Amino acid sequence: MTVSLVILYLVLPALILCLCFRYPAINKISPVLLSYLFGIILGNAGILPESFSSVQMSLSEVTVALSLPLLLFSMNVRKWFQIAGKAILSAVLATASIVAISFLLYFYFKEQRQDAWQLSGMAIGVYTGGTPNLAAIKTALNIDSSTYILFHTYDTVISF
């Protein structure tokens, strides 16, 4: 059972991408949204055994560790400066503002929540690098899975 679920976890995103490339109507929904949808269905269908959470955690950590270098390998930083100098300045200013706001919000919420520093770290990660950064920060800061899911859900709903 565990092996088949691991295979499903690895094959389903590839299948979603293939369907999106083949069918424009499915592509309009977007692979990311479809992945979230299938993940929600799979997580709430009751077919995952309790013992599978450790396997899920391991898969999550491995895929994040693989995804970040793959994202970086595809970048050509020298060409960035030639093509998009003002866009880079804009990105730097956006990152600085995210850090400043996160810093201020930490001090606002630190009396109400013990994990305010973790929420600030996750906010910085998700707004500077998206879900891969958020998952990496969750792992690095040893953030509780329920806090991570709740944060990511709120961010997705509000951003949507």
C-alpha cells in the first residue's frame, strides 16, 4: 500500500502536467490548482493510513531539496542585469519591504502567539520564493505540520 501511494505521489504531478499540455481546457485550470485539488481530495478521502505521515514528510523534504537547485540551475543572472535592470531593483525593493513588514508584524503578534517568529519566517519565504521556499523554511525551522498547512491555506485563499 505504501509503495503504491509513493508511486502515486510521484506520478500524479507528471500526469497532471501531461494533461495540461494535451488539453487546453485543463491547462486553463492550471497544474498548480489541480495539484492542490488532488492533494485535498487524497488527504480527505480517508485512504491514507496514519503511518503514512512519516513517508509524506520524507517525500516533502526530498522534493524540496531537489526543487530548489533545479529552480536555480535554470537561471541566467548575467542576462537578468542586461535585460531587466529596473525589474531587479523592483524585486530587491519588494524583498526589503517583505522583510520590514514581517519584522513589524512579528513584534505586533509576539505577545499573542508563541510561534510568531515562525509565522514571520514562513511569510518571508512564501512571498520571496513561493511554496518551495515556504516548505524549505517549514523544514528548517521545524514548524508543526498543522501550523504550516493552516498558514499555507490562509495564504492561498487570500492570494487567490
